[in-house]
Amino acid sequence: MTENISSNTTAISFRPAVDADADIIAALVNSAYRGDSSRQGWTTEADLLQGSRIFAPEVRELIANPDSVILLCLQGDDIIGCVNLEKTEGAAYLGMFVVSPVLQGNGIGKHFMKTAEQYAQELWGIQKIWMTVISVRKELIAYYERRGYARTGRFKPFPSDNGKEQMLVENLQFEEMEKILN
């Protein structure tokens, strides 16, 4: 599937990730959420967490999992976005949603999210999709609310000892959001 999103972008397309994409995906995810590169976009978590969000071996595990798919957003041959979709009981979990920081704000994310939702629905026949968002990320929660996601009131603590990330802010927690698909 290929289409134009706006006059600011060339045609984008989507495809499932393969094992050979793992290093690029890990670098893209980390660039969008951590460190100075993430500050070029608005999805940065650099003031909340430091360290890597994900490593290539973890990406390979997600790609190999039969109940998981990483959908890629491409501009030409370049991977400019990714999202991990995981089949859960009666729903799909949407995580690791990223658009390259330098391309954020062009409408790519909005279109990519809709495409990912449709992909999960067609792949698994699900009617609900859910995600977790760091609860202090008010602008990100508002973005997802504009895309039809509702806050559930369910929270869980951010893992403080996952060996990759270090919290720069105490008491971070995840908030669950969900969307019923048409």
C-alpha cells in the first residue's frame, strides 16, 4: 500500500518488519524517545528517562513472536516509522509507535496509526486496541484522545529496574488507553 500524505512528504508505504530490519528499528525507536535526537520531535521522553528504550535482540524477539508484528512506515526505501502490534485476548496491544523525529507534525503519524489499527483488525479480527502511555505525558495522551482512544483509569507502575532505562523522575507510571474499532 502506497499513498501521498501531504505535499510535504513523498509517497509512504507500509510493510511488516523482517529480522534484517531489527537494528534500524531499534535505532529509530531510541532516536524518537531518548537523547538529544528525540528533542527534534515532540514525542521525546528525554526529560523523564535516560538509556535505551529497546535493543535489536528485543526487536528480533517481537518479530519472531507469532502473536506480534512490527509494522513499518516507509518513505521510499527508508524506514521512517514503526509500531508493534501484539495480539492479546480479544484485542491488540499497540506499542513502540514511532515516527522519525524530523518528520513529526506532517500527518504521517495520524495516518500510520489508522493503518496500524486496520492492519491489526484484519490480521486478528479484533474490535479493540489498547496501549499504555506514561501518565505525565499529557500532550501524548491528548494526541491519542484525538485519535479516538479513551483513558481507562487503569494504571501500572513503570518498571524501575529493567536494566536499560533509568528514571529521571520519580514515581512514573503507565496509564492504559483503549479504542473500540469500527
